[in-house]
Amino acid sequence: MKKTKNPKRISTYFSKEIPLLVFITLSGILYNFGLLFTPFFQGKMIDSIKDQLPFLDVVSLILIFLGSILFVQVFRIVKRYTVREFANRTVKRIRHTLYDNILHKSLKDLEKEEIGGNLSLIFYDVSQAVEGMRKLTTEIFDTVFVFLFYIVYLMMFSVKITSISLLPIALSILLAFLLRKQIYRSSKRSKELHAILTEKTYDLFENSVTYRLNNREEDFLNDYDETLSQYEKANFKTLALTDTLVPLCNLIALTSIVPILLLSIPLAIEEAPLSIPLVNIQETWTLGAFSTYLSTFILLASKASHTANLFSSIQKGLSSWKRIEPKIQDTAPFSKAISVKGDCLLLENFSLKTEERTLIEPISLSIEKGMIVGITGKISCGKSALLKALLNRFPYEGKIILFGKDLSSYTEEELAGTISYLGHQPKLFTRTIRENIAFSKEKDVKEILTRVQFDEDLQEMKEKEDTIVGQEGVKLSGGQAQRIALARTLYDKKDLILLDDPFSAVDEKTEERLFDEIAKEKENRIILITSHRLKQFDKCNLVIVFEEDGKLSVGKHEEVKNNSPFYQTLLQKGEER
């Protein structure tokens, strides 16, 4: 899908469907013309029967009357279909723009995104915005045209009666117009709370285990209930305004037929006076003409109540677009990942600190291609922070020179083309195993699955590589999810591979096989592995140990083992497990 110019203006999305909008408008006009023809031919049919016209004339009028009904229904169906088609296309474009904006955000900004709020925006607000603005562009014109045409048509019957009967209709439209701002404000507040509620609902599914383990179910429910109550109050206010406004406007509009009904007395009672102050009906109107007039006026009154609904939808649409608009920015086309070639990773006077403590004292270090580096230490000592610093996602002091270029000058496209990263908690998509590894439905992933020891697991799966893993890999075991994530990390053969505790969910035998397969990737690459499981560390070219004082012990396995009592302790604990 092509980029949208001026994406912050909703008219931009509508302009792409101008032919369809014109067709919708014309369909609406023809539909309303048909509605007008129906009472006209209905009146003619009544008069033909009353006047005892020839049978064929009566039949002809009946057929024309039925034809007008068919005409109305055909254009009603056509309009509804084209409206849905227009809405679907426009919603698709706006959602595409929102997805595009999310994917263009920096990694740091993406980590701050509220998932639930964005879900509410994309699936709830977009639909309402399109519906409201669609009505503003098509229904308003349609309604104004119909009102003017119907009024002129009714004036041809009687100026006096029409003028008096129009007063309640005008009052109902005025009422809807005056209440539009209240509807806008209450709708806006309701949507804000809907976004918060969606966020907390997402949080429930994402962190329900944590709530259970910490015995905080009641705390969550109390907080959720409070937000739900606020949302229900705001939503009730919106519904109260809209659900009351439409029937009230409808009731006021329908009072317009009272004077007309009073004038029907001379037609219903032969002894009634032939004339009344406004007009002499029996002298000027036939029964059929009166039926036409009354039916047409009822249609006009229903249009008035429709206008109230129209104002409500437009205000809801406007409030939705006001929430969407700040999320949309002009974006450039996506850039392809760029690999930066070089020979080594240099840390120059490098250190890591948090507000509470120093994770790494200043150190200088050179790591060449062809090396596997094992990194270990206590929990929360800074191992994961070191890997994130190499991704430029954790603040550091000093310099990181990655393949001859300062890390701070790397673009996100260059990082994506140069580094593969496997986090401590593997992230899987709600897609197939194949798509989770290669981001494609067609690419072959059998070789890499074999290398990560997934053959036996695959044999037990009916759909093989096309098995859906579920949200966050929920249909897989922890070890299976970890190996699929590892396969994805190794698949693209980047120059720097960062693996954060990649063996935590597998047994020792599988760990050994996985390490040997990873080691095959070290040619022309640098591989950094953090782990608490140290049985494979003797195979590393370099070992980095986070000592308890924030200093690093660096060297070959045997060298560090001899010089670091802390590393000896960690090795001993590993052997005891």
C-alpha cells in the first residue's frame, strides 16, 4: 500500500474514494426520490379505486406502486453495500497508516508504547471516526437535499399547512444541533476511559500469572472495577444523550402531523364542515392526495429524527479523530537493514551505571571476529545491560567501536543489519514456526530447526513448520519457544550475535548440542553469550566475569578460573546442580 500524503487530515483518506463517495450520495438521492414516488403512486392508486377507474388502469397503478417499492429497496441495498465498501477501504488505509507510524518509532519509543491504548485506538476509534466523517460528507448533503426537495413538494399541496407543520421539525433539528457539543465531550471522555480499560485488560492477560504468584488478584480487581465504573458512567452519559436525543427529536418531529390529522376530519366525516380556517380540503384535495401528503410528511419527520442521529455520529467521529490525529506523522519509506563490515568490537574506557550502583567499572577491551565470549555473574549484575548497551538501548559511558564505527553513530537500520539479539525472555509471534523464524510463509527453515535440536519436536506436530505457536508461544513448552527464538537469531547470519541466557529452558544434553551448533557460527562473527550455566564455558575463546565489586575479570577460561575466586565458586555451584 502506498504512503498517504497529508496523513493527519482525514479528508486525505476520503479523497482516495471520491468516485465511491459520489456514487453513495447519488444512491442516497435516488433512494429518497423513490421514497417520495411511493406515497405519490399510493395516492393515485387510492383515487383510482375510489373513482372506480377501469380495471387495467388500477392494475397499472398497482404495478407502478410495487415498482416504486422495488426501486427503493434496490437503491437501499446498493447504498448499504457501497457504504460498507467505502468504510472498509478507508478503515484499512487509516489502520495501515497507524501501523506504519508505530513501526517507524525508535526502539526506545516502542518500549514505552501502551499496547492496550493503541488497540483501542486502532479497532474502536478508527471505525467510529470513519463512520462519523462518512456521514458528514455524504449524509449531510443527502439530508439537506432531501429536506429542501420534500419541503418544496409539500408546499405544492399547501403552503399554510406545511409551514405550520414544519415548526416541530425545525425545533427537533435545533435541539440536536444545540446538544452536539455535550455529545462530543462525553464521547471523548468515554473513549479515553475505554483506552485505559483496554490497557488494563491486556495487562490482565499479560501478567495474570504474576498477580497469582504474588497474591494480588484482589488488588487488580479493585483497580479494574474502579476504572470500569468510571467508564460505565462516562459511557452511560454518552448513551443517555444519544439514546434520549433521537427518540425525543423523533417525538417532537412527529407532532408535526397533528395539524394534518385534524384536517383529515372532513375527509373522514361527511357531515363535517366543508371548510376550516386554513384550507378547504374537500374542495382542493382528494383522498389519495391527502394520503400522499400525509405519507410524505411522515417521511420528512423521520428524516428529522435521522438528523439527530446524524449529529450524534458526527460528534462521535470527530472526538475519535482527535484521539487518532496525534498518533499520525509523516513517515519515510522503510529502509532496508544495512550491514556494517569490520573486524572487531572495541570497548574504550567503557562503564555501566544505574542510579543505584555501578554495574561495570571503566574497562577497555578488544574482541575479534571468530570469538565466542561467555559472560557470567550474579543475577542482576549487569549482564543483560551490557548486551543492551551494545544494541544502543542502555546508557553507557566511554566508547563502543563496533566494526570500525562508533556505536552512537549507528542508525537503527545499520544495527538491524549488523546485530542479532536473543533476549532473556524469547518473544514469539502468533504465527507459524516458519514465520517466527524467517518472517515468511515460503522460506525453508528445516536446516536451522535441525541445528537447534527441534527435529523430534517437529515430528510430533501435525502441521510441521506451519504449526501456529499461539500468542507469545503459549502452545509450546519453554524449551521449544527458546529454541525457535534461537533459530530466528541465527537464521540471518549477522556479524554480531548477542544471546542472553539462551539455555535456561533446556536440559544439559540439549545445551551442549546447541552450544556446539552456535560455535559453528563464529567464523567471521562475534558471539556473546550470557549464562548462569557454565559447563560449556571452557569452549569459549574469552570469558567475562562480573565480580561482586563491579569489576570485570576477563581472559580465557583457565586463566579466569585461576585468577577469580568468584568464578571458581560459580563453577563449583554449577557442578553441584
